[in-house]
Amino acid sequence: MFMFFLLDMMDFFCLFADIFRYTGEDGFEISVPSENAVDLAKAILEKSEGKVRLTGLGARDSLRLEAGLCLYGNDMEQHITPVEAGLNWAIGKRRKAEGGFLGAEVILKQLAEGPKVRLVGFSSTGPPPRSHSEIQDEKGTNIGEITSGGFSPCLKKNIAMGYVKSGFHKAGTKAKILVRGKAYDGVVTKKPFVPTKYYKPS
């Protein structure tokens, strides 16, 4: 339905629209010349008759985190491989079979033997963990670091993602997460934290 609305808007604005699922829900990303951005936003709000509302970056980020989606610069960077980030699905079958791409030697070895660190989900007590919060095992030994974290409005509890040493990555593994120098209980949790509802044509 929203696509038909966008097609109607194209009579008045030069725009490009892409399917956008970075919040764990179906959505659209609209590109428009900057001089038309405010007018387009007003038109969308007016024509939606209250069904579309403005929101902020914090709301989008909490939805992204609930869906267990990576944020570049936090949960993945140049030195992180797709295998460590749990993004094996992004490596095509042909590439896995033939190799020959940048980083193939490291990535194919990790696929065969398993990576030394893995991105996992956490639920925790105390204040919400944030990026760079230290993760410890139950004996107080450092096993990793939080990369994204916050309070989940849908689940009404703290959730986070972070990298831990392999062996500590299985769901149900207990850990300690340091927030402002104090350790709080955490447990490795499966992602996504909140089930996604992407449209899948039959």
C-alpha cells in the first residue's frame, strides 16, 4: 500500500525508494533532493492520516538491536570477518567452493575450523550495557567486549551484542558484563531477540 502512495508522490517529487529492513520490519528508504525533503515529509504525514509518525534515531537503533542486526562501526568493521559476525549467509556458495576472493584464505579457514571469536546476543541485569563494556566469564576473566547494547522496549529488559571467545558463545552461557566498573549478570541469548516479520511472497 505504501508503494502505491510513493508512486502517487512521484507526480510531485523526483524520488527513489528502496525496500528497507534495517529495523527488523518491512519498510522503505526514500532518497529525494534536499530541497524537497521537508515538503515530502509533510506530504507523507498528511496523506497517511495518522498512520505514519516521526521517530528518532534512538528508536530506530533499539529496533535494529531487537532484530539482532549489525551496525557497521560497532558490530562489524574491516578487521571483523563475516564468519565472526555470524554473516555466513552473505558468502555465496560459489565463493565458498572456489575461493579466490579478498580474504578467502582467512574466511575459508574459519568456515572449516570455526572462528576464534563470535558475535553473540546477551540479556543482562543492572544498567544497560553499552559499546566497549567488558565481558567476563564467571571467574572474572576477560572473554570479550560488548559492541551494541541498550534497553529493549518490546521485551522490557536489557539486550546487547558483543564478541566473545569461541567456547563461550552458546546460548545459556552465563557471563558478567561490566558497566561503569561494576559487574552485572548476563547470559548469552539467541538472536533475533524479537522475531522479525518480513514479508515473504508465497
